[in-house]
Amino acid sequence: MKKMTNAFAILLLFLLIFLLIGLASADDYIVESGYDHPIPEGVEAHDPVPISFWQLPLWVMLLHVTAMPIEMLASLKALTYLGYKRISGCNVLDQDVRSKIYDHIKENPGVHYSAIANETGINRGTLKYHLKMLQMHNKIRVFHGTGHVRYFENNMKFNEYSQRVLHHLRNDTSKKIFEFLIKSPGASRKDISLAVGISCPSVSWYMKRLCADGIVSTNKEGWYVRYHLNNEAATTLSPIIERERWCFQSEPIV
């Protein structure tokens, strides 16, 4: 920081020297408003003609070059006095609200925007800003799924496939289907319909999407289509579902 300050001081010194040289070599200029003087007889009136920056005297151009950085630095320095500081990857979590949002995403991988707002009580405009900051500084990853944008902690734990699995897990009906297939691999459409409590056409609708995302696979036995969770999906889902079931069973009965 000290080196940058010294370099900036040297730059200002050189610019000041050029400014003084320009002033010393400049012709005498007297600037007055043309509208204050009457137009001589026989002279046709013309509107003032603007000139470009490069047609200005040298000392005026140097004045603009030297004055603008100083004004900009002064405004930035004023912001630091007011408590503002540059956000970076090192201090992005120093802000209390932003840290709260990050912790909530960390504890609830795949949570969507509305759920964060409702569960944390944070104003949606404020939430949008802090999510943008967390994403900009690579603290979270954003998954665009059908119907929802979901947020994950940016670490090596959740690859793209895991994000797709957890996206479906956040849907209550898909979650019930997962739980049933973990206990009953090879279940038919009718088995799932009875276990989950939805119609057979609805089962087909969900299974079509789960198969398209590579989470469920099928095999046909006679007239029946059997559904299985793929190995990678089962590996991702089993510990999460088991942990949630354990937490639910551990809650005291009121």
C-alpha cells in the first residue's frame, strides 16, 4: 500500500511539472462571455461553435487529467470514513446478514430463494443483493432447475449430478418416491402410486423427469415396468434421508 502511495505521489509530481511548463508557455487568454458584448454593425451573428477536448490549451488538458483522479480518490476515502470497504473473497462473510444467508445455504443444500427469505426473515431485496455478492465471490453455486433456482455451498461436495438429485429431493412428492425406492427397489408404477398417494399418471409424470435426469432407471418384467434408483443417486440420497428421519424421530413430543 505504501509503495502505491509513493508511486501515485511521484505521478502527481510529474503532472504538476508538466502543468507548470504548460502555464509558462501558454499564451495570454482572456475568457469573457460573448453575449455581454454587442455585435458590431455589418457582422453576421453566429451561435457559439463547440470545440473538442484536444483543441483546449495544454495547461487546461493537464488540469483535467490531474484533477479527476484526486476527486475520485477523495470520494473513495470518504466512503471508508462512512464504514464502506471493498468486498473481496477474504471478507465477504464479515457482514452479519450475508454470513447468516451463507450458513443457511450450507445447512440446507438446494434451498430455493423463497425458502431462504421465509426461513431467515430477510427482506427479499436485501437477500437478492447478498446472494449476488456470495455468488460473485464464489462462496455459493446456483443451480437452475425446473421451477426453482437453488443454492449450494461452493465446495467439492456437490457436483452437478448431486445438485440435480437434491433439486428433486426438495420436492415433497419426489422425496416420498425416493424414500420408497430406497426401501423397495424395483417397485412398479402401481406400487409407487399406493405408497406415495398419487395417481398412476402422476407417477409416470414424475418418473419421466427422474429418468431424464439420470436419477432413476427402469427395466421391464412382462407387463410391468420396474423402477430403481441409480447407484450414484442412492449414495447421495441415503445418508440425507436417514439423517432427516433420525432428526424427526429425535424431536421431543409436545
